[in-house]
Amino acid sequence: MRQRHHFHIDHAGHSVTATVETGHTVRVEVLVDGKQTGYATTHGDRPVAVRIELPTDPPAPATVRVKPGPGLPACLFEVPVAEPRPMSPRAY
């Protein structure tokens, strides 16, 4: 059965949201300031990393690491200059 899980974090004045759709094939969509900037798929419980860029001057690289399971998914937000931070689950 497919389920959608949403995660969010604010970083450097930008909103980063990840939607993880679980099932046999896991789909991950990442939005930065409401615009899709990354997409990836994986199978089962295999972790996946989605590389994105934050719209700064110059653009800043970032990565959203998704652990789809077992159990509930989890997302980490990583930028080169800071420790990885967990993204907060959202109910919508």
C-alpha cells in the first residue's frame, strides 16, 4: 500500500520540503521554495540521496538523504558547511 510522508526544514532563508511516497518503488520529490528541484526513486527500504541546489548567489549545493524504512521514513538535510540535520515530519 502506498503512503505519502512529508518533511520540512528551513535553511538560509529557504524552505526545503521532501515528499516520500512509500511502496515497492519509493518516490522522493524535493521542493525548494515551492519549486521542484530534485526527484529520485529507489526500491524497498534502500536509502536514497537527492542532490539539490539552494537559490543563493552563487547557488549552494545541498543533499536530502532519505531512509524509507523499515517503519516510518526519515529525512536528513545536508550542506557542506554544517552538520546534517533531521527534517521535521509534516502532517499535510
